[in-house]
Amino acid sequence: MTTSIRYDQAKAYYEQWGVNVDLALKQLQQIPISIHCWQGDDISGFETIKSELSGGIDVTGNYLGKARNGDELRSDLEKALSLIPGKHRINLHAIYAETNGQFVDRNEILPEHFSKWVDWAKQNGLGLDFNPTLFSHEKANDGLTLSHPDEHIRQFWIDHCIASRKIGEYFGKELGTACLTNIWIPDGYKDIPSDRLTPRVRLKESLDTIFEYKTDEKYNIDAVESKLFGIGSESYVVGSHEFYLSYAQQNNKLCLLDTGHFHPTETISNKISTMLLFNDKVALHVSRPVRWDSDHVVILDDELKEIALEIVRNNAIERVLIGLDFFDASINRIAAWVIGTRNMIKALLYALLIPHNYLKELQEQGNFTERLALMEEFKTYPFGAIWDHYCEISNVPIREKWLQEVQIYEKDILSKR
């Protein structure tokens, strides 16, 4: 049976419930996913003086073909993008500055150090997002940055964040699409603190100073990201969810939710509707925690589907900024990008094919029997045929055929690095 015949049959199943499949595909084409560059080189970056990973971050595995410079990383990203339907964004960290071999400390990075990224993004029609890098640096060795007792160290990181926001604004101006500049810090303590308040006072003061420098929101959108705990900060994290949720609301910033930064029994999907009720926009970093914030490659599991359902059923496609955040060096890194990003898009398509208004009516009527029955039946509707059609019209391989191209690229390119 051809893809088009399977599509027509599947389309008929959905349309009997009033689902406009053609419209769903058009909507899907307009949803950009911000794909993180750091999967391609295990968060190594391009700094001339490299530090070991720190801040509770770890990448395991030693698969061949790790990108060693900007040209290789961009080449790998291009390959991944060629296998992913839709038009997307690339998310950078400050450590991906290209300084022509010159040492430039993080408080001195400039837009010009990312000009190659901007030129490449223009050529490929991509938007760019940005993150200051407040880990893997000698001034973060004790696990404290913006909340550090030493004012000189705090000032260093304040300057780094201001420089990063300037770079984000530069991205937005050059590319014509606003850059999301997101601040996450590793600050915390391994053991029980004797004072939880004072570090948070310092963090608030640091953030206030960072945001005193005004950027044009047309070009740069500021976000702050929380975490429950990390390696080396098991007992206390300064930038908790409550801290950043309050700070973001008081200061008109975005609160970014990372799926791995909460208690294992908490789910991001359950927070989205509340966040949308009180915020114009919400930002996400979608990952897959396994027992902790381990950032495994995103799979099409129940929580990913539920995140997509919450975005779609609440008419929040334009209000939720979706980014990815995982890193796995035990498998082909390009395959990791493709698997994770395609799964995020699959989840969104799955959500777009559900008759949400009818299901909402059933809930309002108290008809929980039909609600449950239909929600379960839609799980086995012929969603795969719609996905194959979407890939086909997007000129990317259907089903597992993309893997053949990754294997050829590995043989021809990655294996020779």
C-alpha cells in the first residue's frame, strides 16, 4: 500500500471526528523546535582553555565522530536538519564562541565571536537561541556563581550574562526572529545549608543588575531556569522553581521549565496550563530524565505526548517556546538529534489530531465514560500514516529510512575524525 493511500485512509478516520488533518499539518509546519547544539560535541565548546564539565553535568560514552570545531558541528547539524521535517532553530551556549584561537574569557565575549553562526543561520533560514555558560570554569569550581559570597566572582558572572544578552539581541537583529536568552546557574550545596536565604538574596541582586541593561524585546527574550538538585548540589539549589517563578513574574521575564529539573514524580505537562494562565509565554527544555536529570534522548513516551497535548489543547502553540536539552555520547550524536527532534514533532502531530473540543465538552458534561473510552481509542488511531505523509511532503525520509543516511555519513565523515 502506498504512502498516499495509507494517508487518505487514516485521514478519513480522523475527519469523522471533525479533525482537519490538512490544517493540522500546516500548523505543525509553523512550530519551530530549538535544537541544542551541545549534543554534537558533548558540551565541550570551543574555548581555547577548556575546563572539565562541572555544575552537576555529565556526559557518558565515547562514540566516534565527536565534532571538534565550529565547521564540523555545523556540518553535523545540517545533516540532522536534513532528516527532520519542518523549519527549526538552533540553541547555542556561550562556550561555542569562535575566537580564532585567541583566549577570550566569558565576561568579554562579543557578538563578533558568533558571526560564523549567524552567517550559517542566515544561509539555512534558521533562528538562534542562546545561553550564558555558568559552569565548567575556574570561577565556578566551588559550585557558586551569581550567588557567590565573593563579589568579584559574582561580578564576573554578571558581566558574562550581560554580554550574553547582548549577543542574543544581536542574533535577533541579524536573523529577524527574537532570540531566547536563558539563564541557568548550578549554584547550590552538597550538604544541608545553615542559611538558605542569603544566597538567594545575592542571586536576586545579581539578576537585578543583569537586567538593568535593557535589550529590545523584539530581538531578545529573557528567561530564567530552575532546578531541584544536581550532582554537588543534592541538598540545596539557590535557583529553585519557586525562586525563579516568583522572579520571572515580578520582573516580566519568562520562566523556563526543564523536564529533568523537578522531582521524579512531578511532571511538566501538569504545570503548563497553570503557567499559561498567568504568563503570556512559557519556555521549555524537553529532555528525558532517568532517575535524575540525566538528559537522555527524548523518546515518544506518555509524558512527551502529554506535554504536546497541553500545548495544543490550550491553543498555546505560539505561546510555548519549545527547546530540547539532552546529550548522549554512547550513540551516534546525529542520530540522537534526529530521534529526539522527530519525536518532539511526532508528539505535536499526535496532539493536533485529537478532537479536543469534543473531549472538553464530555468532561464538562460529566461524561467520563465516553471521555476515557475515546482518549484510549485515539492512542491506536493510524497516526503513523499521517506522520509518514508529513515527512514525505517535507522531503525527509519516512520511518526508519533516515538511519541509512546517518550510517553513510558516519562511514564517510565521522569515522575519519
